[in-house]
Amino acid sequence: MSEMLANWLDWSPQLFQGVLVSLQLAGLALLFGLPIGLVLALASSSGNRLVRYFAVVLVEIGRGAPALVVLQMVYYGLPASGMTVSAFTSGVIALALTTGAYTSEILRAGLNAVPHCEIEAGLALGMTRRDILRFVVIPQGILFAIPALMGFAILIFQATALTYTIAIPELLARAYRVGAATYLYLDVLILAGLFYLAITVPFGWLVSYTERRLGSHLG
């Protein structure tokens, strides 16, 4: 046991660097993926049937394709089409596309949760439908969706582990590297799991706290 603890102390700096890479991947995927999700949510609720069907098809493809498949398609597909991007950029693009597809449904549910009477009140005040969408529906819809989006952020952080398949030096990749050098795979993978828990468990508590606060605030 003492030997394992000593190894953990020795490996922790390497794995911590991997945690930072995983957090960067997750943060950038959410930064670029959430706007995609909002656009798809608005398009899938559009009154234009062609736009609505096109958005629904994109969402279904994005939700149906496993994140690992999307990752491999971006990593190997972009160079084949003449675009050269780094492995890290490929990882961000793939995770952002997955984020966009999944969060579109979360955001659509949030937009639909906005009370219709508030839309009617906006119309009664002479606001245009575009202004109602900008200043009433979208802000409140995002507020309703925040707890679910935070829960999804945990999932996308865990999904960053998939990027070890394209040689991004995130947490799992660094754990495998240590395991390959020491043959102590179980020990280092337990430590990697503890690093994941150190991020996801407190964030999960924050999600629960946010749900309670928003629930009491929004009634």
C-alpha cells in the first residue's frame, strides 16, 4: 500500500497535466458546441418546415453517431479532404459537434418551457417576434436549461477520455503512458479514476445545488 501511495505521488504531476488538457478540451467543446446547439434548437422549432426538418435530421445524425466515431471521422476525414488540423483541434471539433447535437434537445426543451403568457405579454407591449425571441424566450430558455447543461458538461468532460485514441495527451492517455512504462496499469488507472472523480463529484454537487436554487427561484 505504501509503495502504491509513493507511486501515486510520483505520477500525480504527469496526470495533473493530463487533467488540464482534458479540461481545455471540455471547455472548448462547450464553448463552440453550445452555440451550435442553440442554433439547432431554434431551427428545429422553426415555422419553416424545410429548416425544421433539416435541423431535426442533423440532430438525429449527431445524436445517433457515437462520439468516438465522430472523433475518428474528423481526425481522419479532414486531412483526406485537404484540411490539415492538429489532433487537439480535431478533438475539439468532434466534441463540439457532439455537444451541439445533444445540447440542442436540452435547449429546445428549455425554450419550450418559457410560459406562453410571457410571449403574449411581449406581443401586447408591441415587441416584434424577433425581439421576444432575443429578450424573452432565449434568456429564460437558457436559464431553464442550465442544470441539464451542467450535467451534460460532466459527460463531455468524461468523453474527453476518447481522445486518447488520436494521441491527445489528456488524462487517460497519460495514465496509459505511465502504465506502459511501469506495467502498473491497475494502480495508475485507479489514480486516473480518482482524478476524474475529483472533478466530476464536486461539479455534480454544484449541479444539484443549482437545480435547487433555480427550482426555488423559478417556482
